[in-house]
Amino acid sequence: MADLQHEPHDDGLVLPPDTSPLGPIEQTPLKVQIADRLRTAIVTGKLKPGAVLVETALAERMNVSRAPIREAIQILENDGLVETVAYKGRRVKPLSVREVSETYDMRQIFEMRAVRRIIERKIPAGALWQPCQDMERAAQAGDREGLVAADERFHRMLITLADHQLLLQSWNSIYLRVHQIMALRNDRRVPLTDIAANHPPIIRALEEGDMDRAVGLIAEHTRSLESFDPATIAGAPQ
Amino acid sequence: MADLQHEPHDDGLVLPPDTSPLGPIEQTPLKVQIADRLRTAIVTGKLKPGAVLVETALAERMNVSRAPIREAIQILENDGLVETVAYKGRRVKPLSVREVSETYDMRQIFEMRAVRRIIERKIPAGALWQPCQDMERAAQAGDREGLVAADERFHRMLITLADHQLLLQSWNSIYLRVHQIMALRNDRRVPLTDIAANHPPIIRALEEGDMDRAVGLIAEHTRSLESFDPATIAGAPQ
DNA sequence: AAATTGTCGGTTGTCGACAATCGACAAACG
DNA sequence: CGTTTGTCGATTGTCGACAACCGACAATTT
């Protein structure tokens, strides 16, 4: 497997800690805990695209057998974050320029549909003001992390309001990659206030039931973050 | 696990055969073969919603250990066809009316987006005529299965032309459930010719680059098959 | 030197056995 | 009789060991 990875960034890696509140009592299966930890490590950029996941190594580090590690990795494979080559190895799925673009495109599809449903069904959109205000506050405080978190709450709330389980599920899956992409390109150029300013008009259009304007605004907003530097997300080749 | 299933439709079940062409030579992992067979059984209705999947039983029937069975079932879980309750059991995911509706809604989202992309990028849509003609031939011959197969080829081709890997992947996942739903409600009422007649106008609109008409037609077409009888898809309660 | 073959380390695939957990029922107790 | 407790069967969760497979390199042959 040595030739799947090009730089042995194997050493300094610290996986997210097991943050169980009380310690010995654990009722969620190991595989789920492990999957959560690995997923967090991937979407936060601690495990970069191309990083190799060796079952035996992970098992030894986490003091468990290979079985739960295997299942955890397979869960991540379902999320599309990891790919497996039989008898060769497993690695964090490299991100191509195309995949990044397609990921944002899917996000746009989902959010546009959510907007359509909210207006069609006349669903009250007032719950969106809360994360929107959080964003403004974070923007003024220069709290980039807080802003990103509030932004995600806004978009998740948007999808949730649409009351469409499959849509929410698909959006969640896509948003994992959005997370990962944002973590990899540490892009500090986009002004905070610009992002925050996009949301209030969307809410207003939703509340006024103006379908065309709402859909146009969300389409524009979800397209605005597509640009990125390919070099920052380069994983292993091919 | 006896109380998750209400009728023991365990006996007469015959899983799809292992159709390896030459026999002894097998290079695809067992888990993949098993997953394929089980998936086929589910989407063709041989394994109905609510049917219980017991690892030991399947392992014994297929003459393998529990490990590949486990992984196969987990793959199906990723496809959304199976659900697992830890330490209790696994079963084919019951289909609610809501899920069926949402499934068709997702399909509509995806196909509408495909149509948009094809027109935006001026992609030639001539490849759609082939399955379309197949459908007409099958319709006139009264070959319902052939028509359904050609219909799927038409829609898959539509998505493929859009040249969007994530979209294709998501569509495939959703279409698994469409398959399953169609297999469960053996609805022979919809006239064959009606379905076949829908496609040519769509292709023409695509070739003429008429965005509004094409999107409207595909939206109407993908909505037309939503009605169904809840009783035919009832699985285990809750 | 070039091509073929053999061998080896590394990784996942598969296996059989045991532990953990849950639900239901029986048993004991008030 | 009602409630609690214990036990049991069923099922998945986890484990350690071995087999299958791939890639690369050395050994051998021509």
C-alpha cells in the first residue's frame, strides 16, 4: 500500500478524542463511535484526501479489533468520503475539481427545491431569522468559525422547513463534502459581511411568497462560493 | 426477532441465482456478489418490505460465513433498502406513503436538473431516440417488461447525457427504490401506449433547446406515476 | 541484458467462536 | 392479583486467526 500515499503524513495525526460524557458506559456500538470520529477527522481536514486508512493500524491505535474499524470505514464509504480497492487499500477519497463543482451543484439543486416547497406549501419561514441574526453578530465580531456554523444552521433550517426527509438526508450527505472542501481550502478572502448580507433578502422573499425571486436568490447565493484553488484539495493522483 | 415480522414468508423464498459465467473462477468479493443478489431480490419484490434478514440464516443458506453477509447487508443499508436495529434485527425497510412520494419527488428533481444541463450546455440528445423507439415497439407488442426496461434506459440515458457523476449516482440510488415500488404495486392499469407517448415531445424540446417546454414536460411526466395503492406496499408496522 | 518466474511483505477478505444486548416469558415476591 | 426480578432464546457486536490477493523486487533463466 506504500505507493498509494506519496507523503507519509501518518505520524502526527491525532484523531478527535472520544468525548463520551461519563466514560465506561457506552451503549452506542463501537463502529458508530469510530465512524463518527473518522468522519469528523475527514471533514475537518485532519485526514486529507489520499490519506491511507489501514485497518490494522487504526485498530491498534484505538485498541479495538479490526471488525468495528472495517464497518466504520464502510459507513464512510457510503458517505462517499472513503474509497476501497480490494486487497490493496483504503484511502480518503481524493477530490477532483469536477467533484467539488458537482458537490456545490447538488447543494444548489437541493436548496432550490426546498425553497420551492416552502413557498408552494406556504410554510412559515420565520425560524430562519435566528441563525441569520447569529451570522450578523458573528460577522461583526470577526468570528469566522461562528459565522460558518451559523451559516450551516441557516441552510439546514431551510432544508428542514421543506419537510422532506429524503431531501434532508441527501442534503446532509452532500454537506459533509461541503464541510470537507471548506476545511481544505482555508480561504479567508471572502468578506464575512458579504456572506451574511445574502440571507435576509432570501427570508423576505420566502415570507412574501415570491417564488421567482426566492429561487433566484438562493440559486445565486449557493453559486457564489464555488470558486476555489485546485491545489488546496489535491489528493493522491488518479 | 420473531416479532418484527408478522407472517413467516420465510420458506418459499428463492434468491436470484449466482449467474457467474464459468463457475469456479470468481474474482469479485463474496460480499459484493451477495449484496447484488440481495439487492435484486429486494427491488424485484421477492424480499418484501418488513422481511427479516437474519445473518446466520442467510450465511447458512449461502454457505458462507456471517462476515460477507454482514457487509452485504450494510451495503444495502447504505442504499437505503435495509434498516438495522442493534442487537435486535435487520429487515427490509418498510415503505411509507410518504417515502414513496418523496422518492418520486427526488427523481423529478434529478431529471429536471438533467434536462436543464442538457439544454444549457447544448448537449446533443439524439441518443434518447433509441430507447424511445424500443418503448414504442414494446408497447405495440404488449410487452410490459420490455417497456419498463426501455423506459428505464430512456431515463438513465437522460441523466447520463447531463454528464454529472454525482447526479447520476444519486439518481441510481433513488431509482433502486423506484424499481422496488414498481415491483410491489403490480399496477397493470396504466395503458402502455400512454407512457410511451410521453417521450418523443421531451426529446424534441431538448433538441430545439426549448428550456421551459422541456422542463415542464419532464416535470409532468415524472409526476404522472405517483399514484399508488398504499396497501400494496405495506410492510411491518411502525 | 531481457524476460520470466519465484518469493515476500502488506492489505483486505473470510472464518468460527464468544460477548453483549434486547424482548419476552416465567418465577418469585408483596 | 399486580409487580418486580430472573432467566432464556434470539440476534447482532466484537474478537483473533488464517486465507486470498496484489504489487514489487529478487532470483533465475534464456
